[in-house]
Amino acid sequence: MLSKKLLLVTLIICMVVALPVSEATMTCDTVYDGLQPCLNYVLYGGSVPTDCCNGIESLLASATTTADRQSACSCVKSLTSYASDEQLSRAASIPGQCGASIPFEISPNVDCSKVIT
């Protein structure tokens, strides 16, 4: 009887130790595809297209874990390194114009490891 309990406890401990660590399922390709409708606005100005706002809302809905949000942040951060100050300003204004709340600042200086919610 004792050996069965010991076996059960050992099995439970192994299962807990073997639980997978949360990994990001959000890829940069997914982020870029979602943000593609925003590109014309970022580059040239004008008005933010509805498809851009829809893409942001879709990305926000898909980023369900901290790892996903940090991954999305890193993808957006990598894009900001190519943007002029004017383009960066327009990109940073998009969430507000879409009524969306993103969990990180659109900036080349954002620390994506601190994104949690």
C-alpha cells in the first residue's frame, strides 16, 4: 500500500515538474499581417483605416498570454527602429484613434520584458 502511495506522489511530482513553460504563439508574421492595414497611415498620414483598427483588435484578442504580449511588443519594437520621428508619432497615435489599449508603448526604447498585462 505504501509503495502505491509513493508511486502516486512521485507520478504527481513528475507531472508538475514536466508542465510546459508558457511560450509565445504570437509570431512577428502574425503581428505584421495584423498591422499591415496601418502601414499607409504610418508612412503618409491621413486617417486611420478601419481595417487597421480591426487588425489591432484582432491582435489584442489573440495575445492571450504574457509571452504573446511580450512577443508582439518585440515585433512592434523592431519595426520602430526603421521609422522616422514623424512616422513613430503616427504609429503611437493609432491605438488611441482606434479606441484600443495596448499593454506597451510604441517606442524603440520600450522594455518588452516588462510587459505583463
